[in-house]
Amino acid sequence: MPHPIDLRSDTVTRPSPGMREAMARAVVGDDVFEDDPTAKELEALAAELTGRQAGLFVPSGTMGNEVALLAHTRRGDEAILDSNAHIYKYEVAGPAVLSGVQLAPLMGERGLLSAAQIEAAIRDDDIHQPVTRVICLENTHNRAGGVIHPVESMREIRALADRRGIRIHLDGARIFNAAAASCVGVKAYCALCDSVMFCLSKGLGAPIGSMVVGDADFILLARRYRKMLGGGMRQVGIIAAAGVYALKHNVARLSEDHARARRLAEAIAKIPSLTIDLDTVQTNIVVIGIGATGMGVEECVAALEKQGLLVVPFGRARMRAVTHLDVDDADIAEAVSIFERVFAKV
């Protein structure tokens, strides 16, 4: 039986032969002692590509976000973010448990916050209120369907943050996707933030790991918090080598994923029982509404899986499909055919 077409996430990719070879040949040391040469190479490369002073390799994007919040805040502070942000929805209340930080979620437009909206939420200088310490942005925005945060809007938020003495952390899990689709360089986005987390294990195709980048003093503190959270690994160069390979070989091809996502979305949009906001299909994520099918989301997902296509529920009335480097044009054509077989007569 052929393998299913897996569009559940861009985290499902397998290391390519070239990446596996790089991992096998990696020179390693002990990263807690900061003498793993491959980990140091990866951190230097991440800093160079983002235009920041230093980088830190962490096991996951969630740890990267939480380490950054620990480094930016004190207990009792407040962080402003979108109500559908990954930090708010999918990190198990980490800011409350780990940093002792209160989150102030705002309802963004397709996941994006405006400077005016943020300014209205900044706390007054009042002993009864927490201090607004950090603004958390997300680019691209996962739950909004891979929407890109425009650099012009980010510049306005940066100007506001500078006026009010507030830091900005960017959950840039898919920042390289944003850069590829918008033709705005990664450095331009990262220059507007005090810290940035980006994932190696999503569209870039590495099996494990994310990066946190920022100023040298920030990364020094973040390294301490990484150790506190159990992220200080030893011969980490074996997996850091995959990150180096990903950054050198898998960035330029991201536009292929975006083209395939668009092709998939436009075909699905023609099926009457399914709905897609094509304006949100800007990168590699396709969010599909199922409200007109008369089926539950789990039923829809199961029906697709029975035909050899894997997607995930994305709320009570939506599914999500994500393109990635293990999906080719033939897979997308077959995925379209499966959607048509399952839903065209619904």
C-alpha cells in the first residue's frame, strides 16, 4: 500500500540523504561546555542570516519562545499578544508557569495586531497594574493560515515600543516563509525585534530544533534559562548539523511549497461544500472550512485519511493542510483528486 500524502504539518519531513550525511559526519563536543563546534557553527550562521549578534540552539520552538520571555520579563509583568498566537494557544500556559507573566490577548485582524491596538492595551504607570514589558508578534501566523505580518506594520509597532520602553519578541517559527513570500529580507524583519525565534524543523526540513537570536547579552541570559528548562544538551552537533544543512540548502526552495499550497487551495475553493479564504493563503498553510459539508471535523479528517490523505482538525469546523519539502507536484494533484472524491458530492 502506498504511503499516505502527509499534509498534517511541515514538521513531518524526514531528513534528506544529504542532511543525513551531514549529521553522520558532524564534529561534536559538549555544548553545555560550549565546545561543540557544529552547534557553534549553527548559532553563528543563524545570527549572520538574521543580522543579530548571537544565536542559541534550542530543542523546540516552544522552548525558544519561553526562554525569550524568561529573559525579557520579571514575575508579575504582562505581555501583549494576539489571542490566536502560538504562545497563547499551544504552549501549555508556559508564560504563567515559567515566567510568572500575565498575558494580555488582543483580537487581531487575521492574527495581526496594529500599533494603535497595542498602544491602547499598554498599562498605565500604576501600582495596581502589571508592567507591560513585552509585545509578542507571530510571523507567519499559524492559526490565521500562514498570513504574513507586513513589515510596515511591524515598523509602526517598533516605533511604539521604543517610545514606551517595551521589548518585542517575534515568534518567527516560519519567518523564512514570510521572507520568501513577501520579498522582504529576514534581516529586515529581525531588525525590528529584540529577539526572534525561528524553527529549523518546519519548512526548513530539519528533524529537531529551533533558534533564538538577539543581542549578545540577551543570548547569554537565554542560555542560562535554556539550561534551567533542561535544554542544555551535550553532543548536540549531530542534530545541529541538520540545522546548518537546512539553512544552507532548504531556504531558497520555500517558494515551491507556497506555489503548491496555492494550487491546492484554489482547487479546493471550487468544491461547493468547502470554503477557503484565498487571501490568507500567502505561504504554505491552507485552512479549509467544512461548515457546509454537514460533517464533523473528525469525520472529514477520517474520510480523507481513508483515501490516503492526512490533514489535521483546526478547530470545530476547519481543517489544516500544510505543504513542505516531502510533497511534490504529483502529491498535490492526487490530494486535489482526493478532496474532490470525498467532498464534491457532499
